[in-house]
Amino acid sequence: MMGLSRLLASVVFALLLGPALTESAVAGPVDMAPINAMDRAAFVVKFGSIFEKSPWVAEKAWEKRPFANLDDLHAAMVTEAKTAPAAQQLALLQAHPDLAGKEAQAGTMTASSVAEQASAGLNTLSAPEFAELTSLNAAYRAKFGFPFIIAVRMYTKEGIFFEFKRRLQNDTQAEFANDLQNVYIITRLRLNKLLDAG
């Protein structure tokens, strides 16, 4: 029962946070006409990286055009991820790098992940912090079979460590849901950043 309470608290937090993310992150209204006019290939080139190494989300969402606004576009992408088979959802989660993990050390993370992790100071960890995070990454993967995912732009470094330890106490079903919910927050932030910059 406690696991369900934690899951509900996380979902409520994300739902309450969502409107604040979406309303303030983009400088002004987005002209949807050019986006709606894109062919599938151009759409995937533009939006295929929003979901980490998973361009299939954008490819399928393209079929839902026309989009009334940015909310509609993101909702179409989230719907594709939410309604995907469990194996495809798992692959989506597994496409995400560990926090300050092997990909970060090797320099093979996507540009979005590099910027997101740096925003929380995960690129400047002390040796003890790095050791602790490495241990947490390993424990989480061993327990759940997928990486810990958190919308790092919404947390301090200390908050990330706190959430990591707290969420390690959950069961796999709760963490699968938590990871997906964080993916939806991350992708909204990425979409806002892409369209604000472009």
C-alpha cells in the first residue's frame, strides 16, 4: 500500500508541475502551421530526438497531425509512448543513460542528456559523490532492469540523490511508472527548448 501511495504522490507532483513547465518554458506562442506541413521524414528529423534515442515516437505521432498547439503535439507523442507494448516501453527506458554513468564518462551521451545532467551539477561530482551515484545506478539496474530516470532540470543534486534513494525502496511496477512519468516531463522540457531555440 505504501508503494501505491508513493506512486500516486509522484504522479500528482508531475501533474501539478506539468502546467507550470509548459506555460513558462516557451517564450511565446508556437506557429504550428510549419510543423503541421512537415512530411514524415522532416518531422522525424526535427522531433525524433525528443524521446531519447527513440525516433519511433515522433514517427508515429506525425500521423496525429494537425496539432492545435504545443500541448497537442506533446500529448500525441506521449500517447504513442503510453500505448506502446511493454517491451517497447522498456526499450525506451533502457535508451536513457545512467546518471553520470559510463556514457557520460565515455562522452557518448546525446547532447540533450549532457546538458540536462550538467544543469544539475552531475558533471562536476566529487569523488565520493561519483562513487555513491555509481553504486546507486548499479543497485537500481540490478533491482529493476532499467536505469533510474529523473527530470534532473527540476532537482538540485541533493534532491536527485534523495529521490534515487527513496525510489530504490519501490517495487518494479511503481518504478516503471515513475520512470515513464519522468520521461514525459523530460520530453516536454526538450520540446519547449527545441521550439524556443528554433
